[in-house]
Amino acid sequence: MKVIEFLNKAKDPLISFEIIPPDRGRSADVIYRIVEELMVFKPPFIDVTSHAADAKYVEQADGSFSRKITRKRPGTIGLSAAIKYRYKVETVVHLLCTGFTREETEDALVELNYLGIENVMALRGDISDYKKSIQPNRTVNAYAVDLVSQISHMNQGLFLDDELEADRTDFCIGVAAYPEKHDEAPSLDADIRYLKQKVDTGADYIVTQMIFDNRKYFHFVELCRAAGIQVPIIPGIKLLTSRNHLSSLPRHFNVSFPDDLVRNVLDAKDDAEVKEIGGAFARKQVEELLNAKVPCIHFYVMQQAKTVKKLIQGLGI
Ligand code: FAD
């Protein structure tokens, strides 16, 4: 079933989760254990992130450096299919522009179609240190809107080879949004204009970057509605569980924290107290979002199922 169908049918806010594939070489068992912990909440869908290849410099024994290209976390499609059929839950496969040609993306979508996976999240992907060289007869999607366009075309039976007689696919398409603005966007207004292009091109729903201040989400939704974006906008929630998050999350995700949360975390006597503070803060945040009847709350679980589970159990959902 499609995410948009769940959202349209729901009378109360839904709860969904986002998980991350294991590091290359590691077993999927650790992810299955996370999913098992989360399945008690009967989520309608679980997102599985995707990761492009990256370049790293590795120091050699003689002191020189060599450039190593690795895709640290492969396996998004396989893992999504395994979770879907093992746990009978819909999975949303994240697809990226970065690191993939349109021809590779078309192949990936064909695989997903055969696997019966109906939901994809169309993302540009983070800018990586590695820029794959593209063969002259291959093409790339520059922005998420281009990827949305490719998927929408396939939903109309239009594949890259326009002479191909192709059946229509039927993917439900999610896209990302940033209540605090994407860090490369010149302004929030410009970012929302590009978001509208993604929706006008075929996106069915939106999931936001993690927010720690609900007012930013509510304000963002108002701006989007004023700009003519009518699809559901799902807030993303991440639990702050370590002091390190105060610097790492703003650096990686361009998000900010309310002053009182920062103060309380800095005053905490140990890691356990930081977790308590982060958990209590997220609980208040989620309660407010539930009362506001948001369409769904999307938890960035990554590999931290226990804290998210404790929070949801505390809410009695
Ligand atoms: P876009 O919508 O393409 O926007 C990127 C930037 O370009 C923005 O600043 C936008 O304003 C601007 N822009 C957009 N269109 C145009 C245009 N036509 N012309 C000029 N400028 C334009 N990353 C991963 O690598 N893997 C994941 O699995 C993943 N999952 C995510 C899930 C969610 C819910 C979110 C919010 C983010 C996720 N990301 C993931 C991160 C995401 O890939 C990055 O934030 C990336 O930098 C932007 O992706 P986007 O799809 O929003 O890009």
C-alpha cells in the first residue's frame, strides 16, 4: 500500500520510522532487531536510507596518501525488500541523484517494481567528495525535482528510451523539505519555490528535516500552504541523546536547538541525564504535534530504537 493512501485514510496521526543500512560487510541482523523492536507500534511504513559512494584519503605505511572510493552503506533495496516481506510492513526506499546515473536509477526502479515496493523517497543526496565520472552516453539528475520527474515519467510508461513500449509503474513519491532552510538555498522562500516544483512534478507527500522547535514546523507549513503546496507535510523528529549532538546535528543537518534545551544539556551531570533531557524534550514536542493532528510523525531512528521505543511507550500510543 502507498504512503499517501495511509495518510489519506488515517483519522489520527501515524507514526513512521527511518532506519539506516548497516556498514558494508556487517550483517543485517542488527537492523532486523531494530525493526522487531519498532514493529510493536505497527508502523504503516519504514524508510530505509541510501548512501552514495564517498572518497577518503588513507595514509599509507610510507606516509603517502591514497584516495579510496567506498560506498560505506550499500544494500538499501535488498534490505527494504527483506524488511517488507519479513515483517509485513511497507518500506520506503530512498533514491538519490548523487552518485547514480539516470540509467542506473531506471534499473533500480525496475527492480523495485518487480519487488512490489511502491514507495520511494526522491532525494538529491548530500554533496560528496567523490564525483563519479559519467560516460558520454549516460545522463544524471542534478536536483531532486529531476529525479521526481524521472519517476513520474515512468508512472506514465515513459522510460529513458522513448521508443520502448513500457508498462506504467505506480510509485508513490516522497520528497524532503527544510523548515530551517536547506543550507545551500539562498532563502527559505527560494527553497519553498523549489519544493513546490517537486510537488508540481509529482511528489505525493513531504517529510521534513528533523526539527527541535515545533513553531518552525508550523510556520513552515503555513508558508508552504500560502505558496500553494497542498500535499501532507510530515515533521521529522530526532531524539537528542548525547552532548555531541549539540554540535554534530547543526553541522550536518543545518538545524538549531531552543536555548533551554542547550542549557539543560550543558548542565547535565552525565550522559544518562543528557538522554533523559533529550527524551523528555522530544516527548513534549511529539505530544504537541499529536495534539495539532499532524498527518504523521516520522522518527529518525537510524540505529537508536531503544530511546525512540521508550518515548512512544511513554506516550501510550
Ligand atoms: P533538492 O530538492 O534538489 O534541493 C537541494 C538544494 O538545491 C536546495 O538548496 C534547493 O533549494 C536547491 N534547488 C532545488 N531545486 C533547484 C533548482 N531547480 N535549481 C537551483 N537550485 C535548486 N541524504 C542521503 O544521502 N540519503 C538519504 O537517504 C537521505 N534521506 C533524507 C531524508 C529526509 C526526510 C531528508 C529531509 C533528507 C535526507 N537526506 C538524505 C539528505 C538530502 O539528500 C540532503 O539534504 C541534500 O543536500 C538535499 O536533498 P533534496 O532532495 O532536498 O535536494
